[in-house]
Amino acid sequence: MIGIFVMSDLGRVLVLAGGLSHERDVSLRSGRRVADALRSVGVEVEQRDVDANLVERLRDDPPDAVFPVLHGVTGEDGALRQVLDLYGVPYVGAAAAACRTAFDKPVASTMVGAAGLNTPTSVVLGHDTFRELGATSLMEAVIRQVGLPLVVKPARGGSALGASIVRSVDELPSAMVNCYAYGPVALIEQYIDGTEVAVTVVDTGDGPRALPAVEIRPDSGFYDYEARYTAGATQFVVPAGVSADVAEACAKAAVTAHEALGLRDLSRSDLVIDADGVPWFLEVNVAPGMTETSLVPLAAEAAGIELGVLCRDLLAAAAAR
């Protein structure tokens, strides 16, 4: 997708969206939303896809700053950001090494757990191991370790693609097969029953701070791909309908995860608040969605921040590095 590319107060700004991951369509929608938001505050940008001509462009005519909104593999695993680093182009978001850590859910969970956050009990199984040893006894051992219900999801990936809730041992094999369609490693984790919230953390140069938590109430009971990106399929409450103490605990948890994983500029942590009001960390997103049904724009609005202003300030901070 090629848009208009001119000079602005920020210099030459590039929004990258698309790519070839399973989340391509969502990324394109996010890119359009970010580009439109920036234009609404007077920043004129180029929005383009990631293609074979990108490296030549970065080498011969580098922009002054990039806002990457690619989701999934290459967008959030650090690969694209490593390329931007090679050409000395500043960008919004975590550096490549931190992205690699955050994108691997089991690794990220271990690190934030070490920082003091609550994380679900989990088991990690590669596809080859499951295929060769996927006997009933193995599935029973997994359930003994994790308990029921449980959640199966790809260890690397986003938008809940390949994710399932498993409520009986008979459902586990098909959930594993569905998961492996989106990645070679499955994360099987304890299902935490409670209130699901997402907390955005932003840092425009004065330290990371949490925006108001967004409470997620999917009509289906599971915040899967359809619930995330189908208008009207999920009710969002922002600020979340929780006590001030619980809201503060969620904000602290999100900032702790952001710092423990070495992130910068922008992240979104997904949490579940249990019956005792305790937040549990599920995962973090280093390139969170920016679509009309995404949570970062909702949180920014609740904080009284225009999305365009937030994106502009994040770009300015990146360009100043």
C-alpha cells in the first residue's frame, strides 16, 4: 500500500503495515488507522506494505522515523526491527532483542513471573513431540499438571489465532491440532476464570505509564479472533469496572511486565483478574492492534489523549533517540 510521502514537523514518516503473517489483514487495518490518526494532527505520512523493495528504500532514501504496525511473525518477533536497526532508522517500539523475548509467550511468562507477577501454570509441547508421543497417557499427564479447564495457544503469535479453551480430556487432541496449524510449539496453560482486561503502557520520553484498563466482555465468552475484530461481537468497558485498588494493581502489573521484558514506547499486556481481585499476566503485545475495535485507541480515548497525538509523540520520542 503506497500513500503520500512528504515532509512534516517530524521529518519523513513511514507507517509499515501488512506483511505475510496470518494477521496481515488486521495489520493493514491498523496501519490505515495510525496513518489517518497522524494526518488528523497535521502529520503527512507514507503508508506502505513490507515487500522486496523495502530494503532498497531504507538504504537509498531512509525515512526519519517509522511506525511499525505489523502483527505476528516478522512484525513482533524482532525481525523487521533488526532490519531497521541495520539501516539506522529510528522506530516506535521495542528493540529487536526485547521483541524476540516478548513474542515467545513461555519465555515472557517466565521473565515476568521472576519479576513477581502471577502467571498461569503451563506446559510447552512442540509439534514433533506431540505427534510422536501424543498418546492418551501424555494428554492425561498434561491435564494432571495444568488442570481443567485449560487454554491451548501457539507459543508465538497473536490475535488468538489457534487458541482454544479445553474443558475435557477429549477436547485436548483437536485443540492441539488446531494450535499447530498456526505454529510449531503449543503453550498449554491453566485457565484463569475472571475478568479479562488489557492495559496499555506508553512512554513518550518521561517514563512508562499505564493507560486506563479496558475490560473485555466477548459475547461468545472467549475473546478469539472473531470476537476481537468483528464489530459488535465484544463489549468493551473503559475504564474497566473494577475497584480503584484493582485498577492500580493492573496498571502496576502492566508496567512491571513492560520493564521486565525491556520494552519501550508502547506495549499492551493482557491480564485476567481472579475472584480475589488479583491480576494474572497472560501475554504482552509489542505491536498492539490499532483498528476500530482495538484496545489501545480505546484506552487512549479514556485517558483523554487523541490517538493522533499519542502516535505523533511516540514517533517524536523515537526520532529523538
